[in-house]
Amino acid sequence: MLTPLTGMSQKDFDRKINSLLSNTVPLIHQDELREKLEKENIALLDTRSDKEFQVSHLQGARFVDYDNFSTTMVEDLDKDKPVILYCSVGYRSEKIGERLQEMGFTEVYNLYGGIFDWKNKDNPVVNTHQNPTDSVHTYNKNWSKWLTKGVKVYD
């Protein structure tokens, strides 16, 4: 099905995601994440930039800056509890996931399609005041075509 604003299909999105990922970190899809958020105590990490995080993020997410990532940012997390990472589409979060695996984290997942797929599937995001918002930072104009629902924000 084509989306009215971009002409992009889910198949186009899936093809793009698959071209970016190395599949070194197990994927979790948005429906599985929703279920885990309801039933389990997980660490949810947003690996985008601070500017992106400030526009919106998944409720309960903790900011860990991809560009300035340090192991000290996650040293307080239990290495045996689930850690789910996300970014815009999954590339940056996969790279941080690899680092967590190297650190000995045993249950690390990368959110398939990142915050874009999350929002495209009608899931909520919140702003810095924890209020629901439709805005999502899309990194730049080129990447904004992959966000089919919500308000696109970029520099």
C-alpha cells in the first residue's frame, strides 16, 4: 500500500531498512515492544542526537547519544535484563547494540524501523515534558520521506 504523502510503501521501507542493517543485534518489532513495555521491566534506550530526542521519543526512553556514546552511560543497567534500543530507522541503535553486547549485556534488541516505524504504526511518542506529540525529528529532509505519519521536524 502506498502512503498518500510520500508514495512510499511498506515494502520500500523494509527494503531500505534491510539495506542498512547488518543483523548483528536481534530485531524486535513494534508490536512485540508494546507487549514487553506492558509486561516487563526493560531498559529502553534512544540512541539518536539530543536534538532528535528533545522533539520526541518513546515514553520511558533514556537518552544515550550515539555520537558521544560512552560505556559509563549504561554502567548502572543490569546486564541480564532486556535492553531495547532505537534510533530513526535502526542503524545507529544497531551499532550501540553491538557495543552493549561487547560489554556483556545478554538480552539486547534493536527496534525494527526505529521511531519511524513506531510512529508509522500509530504508536505514541512524547516530548521533553512527557506530553503526547505527533512531531518526530526525521534527521533531515531526505530521511523524512520514511516517516509517513506525524509531523516531520528537521533542520
